[in-house]
Amino acid sequence: MKNILLAFLVMSQFVAGQNKSQKDTVKIVELENVFVTANRTATLRKETPVAISKLTAKTINETKAVAAYELVNKTPGVLMVNLGNEQHMMAIRQPMTTNAYYLYLEDGLPIRPMGIFNHNALLEINQFNLQNIEVIKGPVSSLYGPEAVGGTINLISLKPSIHPEFKFGVQADQWGYKRLQVAGGATIGKIGFHIAGISSLQENGWMTFSDYNKDNLNIRIDYNITPSTRLISNTMWGKYYSDMSGGVNENDFYNRDYKSTSDFTYRKSDALRTRLTLEHDWNENASSYLTVYHRDNKLGQNPSYGIRWSAINNPTTATGEINSNDFKSYGAIGQHTQKFDFLNTKLVAGALYDFSPVSYWSHRIDLKANLNPGGLTVNKYEVIAERPDIKIADYTADIYNAAGYAQLSLNPIEKVILSIGGRYDNMKVDYANALDQSTGNKIYDRFTFKAGINYNPFNNIGFYGNYSQGFSPPNITSIFRAKPRTGGTTGVPAEFYYNLKPATFENYEIGGWISLLKNKLNFDYALYYMDGKNELLNVRLENNDTDYRSAGETRHKGIEFGLNYKPSTQISFRLGGTYAQHTFIDFQISDKSTDALQDLNGKEMPNAPRWSGNSELSYYPNWLPNFRTAVEWQHVGNYYQDQVNTVKYSGYDIFNFRAGYQWKGIEIYGNIINLTDKLYAYNVSRANLSTSQPAYLAAAPRTFLLGIQYNFSLR
């Protein structure tokens, strides 16, 4: 990072010298009601028949987020769950889950290829390189493909500035966290560049065994060949390593005894993503682009969630696993946009091809479980032996993804806009499974469709409705894991889940927006009803083994709302939230005839709060220009910890405080996260037995974050 900083300083001084005589003749206007993610092109809110939200550059800059969840949770209808050290899971029109029902994009391109979903993909993001964040709620598989079911998050990177800019900052808290961040860029002639880097380090935190470090570097270069033709290069490099402390038991949680049950679990990630895009405007009604890209990811784990322990069977022993998942991607996506005078028609059509070879292995580790008094919880796990001879999975695969899509919008009558779209995806997996010595292929393909309508009777009022489909193929790590009854035991052929099917979803939605008091008051809302089929089941068999099946059905329905009110230049108020119900419709959990509970039909899904929301009151005093302060409220309602709906967690309400002041180019800021030092957990879960004990994913005590940043600009 020292070399990066030195390079920035040299470049900024050089560029400043080259541009001192230039006058600031360009105004940059942020269009709050324009979205890119809605149909892959810049689109007005009133022309978009989906629930979509945008976090602006102003919001990102003022939040000074340590992790992405601090930003994403400001979106109505979204709960991004902090798992510690920037790890996360998500809840958008779904319970809090790690399932492959979300699509994470970086400038419109998926961070992961289809079939290799990772719920922690956003930990690779450079928070110092974000221009804005767009969130679509509900299925958009007809536009972006599989896994775009519950929601799609598009992180849009900073572009090269017209004038030389440079910023450098440090931030730290009292729990051993510190981050160095630096960014800069300019446009010289036809070439613009922007570089951003961060280096984060956590040591000796409030939770034992919770250190991590992360380094990210983003480089973008724009070459304006002609006024109508552009060549854009993007490169991202990231390295991440984290201890995985896991949850704590109930007694330790309420005593604020934040100690990890393991000191050997970890997650590490190395990521490289590069892309080259050629854009061309044929005329004012037609434009095209072609992007070629490459991904190179290595993910290694000894995960805390992989530890298996039972208080009934051999309570002093447990097992864990070590795994590695590496893949590369080579792909291209092309798109053309055409506007027609007839009915103000707009057509967006494109195609994608992606080749991703992947290798994965996992083997068992044997553990000793040191118990707490009473024998119902574990105080500490110890590694007895690594067991590379007991394989859980060992395969290589070549994944071929091909897709074609088209979206059409037209204006048949005044104030009405119709939109239809469809996409065909084909994923082929050529595999070699070392555990059963088999080779073969699996194909998952589907056509998904959407249709929507916008009705805008007045300039300040609009309504929309849509029907959309989504699907998510099984993650290939699920397919090639050995079934528990064999586990790769020597002499017994392993069995696998070759029969898993894609989960499919149908979503029905209506919503609208209204702007009052000369745009000082804005309100939007969405009501949705979504059914899921062929979801993954974990079924208990007669011999107490388990089997995975694609046969579950669930239902998700709710309302999302957001209100923004700005009565003056000094005060801004934001209120956002959701009320939702997530229910098992047909969900078999046991085939064992002696089990009293055979299915979960009609029960609420666990980890699914009905109410959640995020609100904020900001103050920008006229008597002290360049000073800001804000109080944020995060609410998560109660929810069931278990599938059988016997025990609830009460949820939580926390408050965060942020303030900052800028004097000339120097900005000083401070955040107080968990202002009242409330004891709460990000997530609480337990198994279904009456003797099962909850696992609390404890949240941090009150945290004071201080930072200073130098901002240089010749604008």
C-alpha cells in the first residue's frame, strides 16, 4: 500500500501541473431518478416496473462504512446480515439465508458465474471505489440470469474524473480495527484513469479469535477513441484472510463473554477480475457494447459452520472439514440498444458466453469437544487429526454458461409504458468426480419471462405492476458432496446428489411512488407475492441418515416502503422498512415412520423477521457549513430460531450516530455504532430438538470509529 500511495502522490502532482490553466466549465449533476440496473441501460424511475432503490455517492461518502452491510441496509426491504469481518448473508424477499437466491453484480457483470454462488461475495468489494449502489428486489432472471431471485445488488464503480482528484484517509476503532484508503484519478486528453486501494486490518478484537486482514486494488482506464466510441478497462485485485469465530452459547452471550469455541477455523480468498469493454454509439437512437472478461478466484476454508457435534451421540467428539474451491472464468457479453419512433419503443438485446473451469476438494477433521457444565454446549473444540483419507468431496468440472436475452418497452398510449422481456440460460457441467470415479455432464436450462406496466397519471404520481420468473440451479458443491451415510468411507462407494433440480419462482407485484411538496417529500411502496418450488430439502431417512431433495415449496409475501422528506436544506429524514411473511408450503423433513414431525407445512420459516427497517435523521446546520450529523435506527423484529416454531428471538433496535466536518481539503469524521451499547445478536438459530441450544451470532458492543481524510481536487 505504501507503493500505491507514493504512485498516487506523484500522479496527482503531475496531473495538477498539467491542468492548472484549465477552467472548471463542467457541472456534474446526479440524477436520483435514473437507474442502470433496471434494464441494463439508463432508465427513468417512472419507466421501471420493478422495486428498485439507489444509494447515491453522497450517502456512501457520508456513511464511511467499514463493511458493505452498513450501506445496503439503508435500502427499504433489505436486511444484509453481518457475519463478522465483512462476511455476510442476505434477506431480500427471503429469510436470512446463505442460499443462492441473490445475484451480486459489479458494474453489471456477475461477480461469480452461475453454479458457483458464494454468499460472501461482497467481502471482495472495495468500499472506497463505489459511485453508487442499485438494488432490485424480486426476480430479474429474465434480464440477469439465474440466482437473481430474492434480489440483485449492482455495485457501480467510480469513473475517472474530468479534473485531477486525489483522496487519502485512515480510520480506526477501539477494538483493534484500522484501515488505510487511497484513491485518485484524472482525464488527460483522451485518456482517463481512476485507481482506488484499501488495506484493512483487525487485531485483538472484542471477540476472541476474530482477526482479519483485507487488501483491495481497483484500476480503471477509459480511452475515448472518438466522441462516440470508448474503450474501458477495469481490473480488480483482492486478498482476504479471516479467523472464523462462529456463534456463542446462550449463557456466554448474556454474560457478554465473547469467546470463540474454536481457534483453528478460517476463511481466505484471493480474487482477480479483469474486463475490457468497447462501447459505440451508432447514433442518438442506437448503441452497442462488447465486454470480454476474466475471473480468477481461490477460496479456502476451515469453516466454523462445518463443525458437526451432537449432545446426544458421542458428546465429547465432533467433526469439521477443510475445503478449497478454485475457479477461473473466461467470458464475453454483448448488448445492443435500439430506440424506435413507433410508440417510443426501446429494445435491449444481448448474449453471454462464460467458460469456468473449477476444482473443489473437502476432507474431514476429527475434533475433541470440551463441554461446559451440564454437557449441552461446547466450551472449546480441539483438532485431534486431519483426515485427508476421508473425503467429503473431490471433483473438477468445466462449467459452460450460455444465455440470450431481450427486453422491449413501448408507450402504446399516453402515460402508459409496457415492458416485456425474456431470457434463455443453458448451464452445462462436464465433471470428473474422484470419489466415485465417474465422469459425465449435467445440463440446467430454462427460459424466464417478465412483463410489467407503468402508469403515470401525473408528473408526481406513478404506479406499476409486474409478473416475473426466477430460477436458481443447484450449486455444484451440493451435487458432488458425498451423502452422509457413506461419507467416502474406505471400501464403500460414495453416493451423490446428481438428481437435484433448479429451484423456480413466480413473483406477482404491484407498487408505486408519489412526490409532494415540490419534491421535498417522496414515498414509494411495493407489494409482492412469490412462490418457490423445487427448493432444497434435508430429509431424515429410516436409518437416521439424511438425503437432499429438490422438492420443497415456500411462499413469500410482503410490503416494502420508503419515505424521504427534506423540509429544508438543513434537515433530511429517511424511513424505510418491510413487513413480510415467509412460509413453508410443502416441506418434507422426515421419511422416518417413528418421527412425530414429518413436514413443516404451514410453519413460518426460521430467521424470518416479519418487520425490519432502517431510518435516518440528518442535520446539516447553516451556522456551520460543511458539518454533518445523523442518527440512524435499525430495527429487526422477532423471529423463530427453529423450523418447528417453538422458540423466538426478540429481535433488536439499535442506533448509530455519524458526524463529520470538512475544512478545506481535510475531512474529520466519527461514527458511533450501537450508540446505546445494546446487547444483541445479528442472528440466532437452533436445531429442532427440545434439548437443542441456540447459537448466538453476537454483535459488537458500542464501537467508536474515528477517521481523517484528505481530499484534493482541481475542479
